[in-house]
Amino acid sequence: MKNKLSKTRNGLLCLLIFLLWMPSVKAGSSTTQSCTVPAHDNVADGTSFYLSGLCNQERVNHWWAVFNMRREDWDNGFGYDDPCNLDLPLGRTFAALYLLTYSAEDYARTTSDFSGNALRWAYPYTATNAGKLQALCFKPGSSPGQWAGWAYGDRIELYIPFFYGFDVVTRAGTFLHEARHNAGKSHDGGTGCPRTASCDTTWSYEGSNMYEVLYLWWFGVDGTRTTTAIRNMALNRARAVHNSAFNTSPGFNI
Ligand SMILES: [Zn+2]
């Protein structure tokens, strides 16, 4: 699978090349995806606050290794050669990973330390269960824009809506959500919740939606190395998932 993220003109050029090349491609062989960087606001979505924290060789090396990241998954416009660029998917991923890693005042020093509350164990849990992180324009076989990410058991694919449609703390919560899937917990609520997709039956099922809300709530009330605005983004996302992603409402207020 080769991916390309570029400005519109290059994207069209790539598409034309692909169309010319396509007649010789057999079904099931690799395909080229093409997409563009959408409008976004790094200050409004909280991303820019984390620039100095993420732009650190030692940290980048740590995340690159922990999440089994590969050049072929993050090249071709996704940011491999420019990891501190917050306009590209790789930099936006690292911003969210910085937030997740350092959420707690006494953050876990190792990825095997699961003690403390969700604010503290969210990163070790994600690091242990996520598997490989990969960037694509969209989920193969779906409409572009339909999905933000997808967990496949041993890897997580991230798509354009994740990189540019989510604020920085929602991206961090999504890592934990997808890691919960890869730990073996699927959605069990079918289409039976208000948002009619990715539903869990109840809070006590302890699924991806519960983990996401729990972490975001903790971050909203006690997150550190952040701003009040970003804590409020966390609470807003927590409320939205709480109100829309459970077949039976958890029944408390956030
Ligand atoms: Zn899910």
C-alpha cells in the first residue's frame, strides 16, 4: 500500500497516473491512495501548544519504536521527513502522543507501569496494546472521510478525519480507544446508540467508549502540561461520547 498526501494539483496528477496505470492492475494488488491537507487551525485545536514538547529526538525515537512505525507508512507527504511540522499527519500524531504520555503530573516512567488513575495509565496501556501505527488517506474500501481510524488487532490505521477533524486531546483519546480494541474488546452495541455507529451497550461493558470517556474526563479535571482550553476540549469530547456512544445511557453527568 502506497499513500500520498499532497496539495491538490499533485493529488490530481497522482490520480491521473493511477488511472492510466490501472488497466494493468489485477484485483487484489496494492493501490495508491491520494488525498489533500484540509483546512485546519493548530491554535484552535490545541496542537500548537505541544510543539516544543514533541519536537525532541529522544521522544520521537521512543514513540517511533513503541508504535512500530515504519517509513513506508508515514512517507509520501505524511511527514516522515518533517516530524515537527504540525501541518502534517506525523507531527499531529506526535503532538497527541506527547499529550497522552505526559497527562499526569507523576506520569508513568515506563510503559509497563499501569498504576494510578486513567490519566496515568492511559499511555502505558496504549503503548502496550496499540500495535503498529499507520497513516492512510482513508480506510480501504470505505468512502474517504467516513472513518477516523480503524483497529485491526495488531495495528491501527489513522485517516484524514483523525489528523485534521479531531482536536489534539480527541486524537489522544482515540489512541486509547483503538488500543482498547486491539486488547480484544470490540464494540458490542451494533447501531443501537444515538450516533448509530461504534456503539457499546453499557458503561460496565468497559469497552473502548468507556475508556475514552474515562480518560478524557480525568484529563479535563486534572490534566497537566496543558491549558484550560485543551482541558475543556477534553470535557466536550467526553460529554459527546458519553451522550451518544452507549445504547444505555451511563446516567451520570460530566
Ligand atoms: Zn471503536
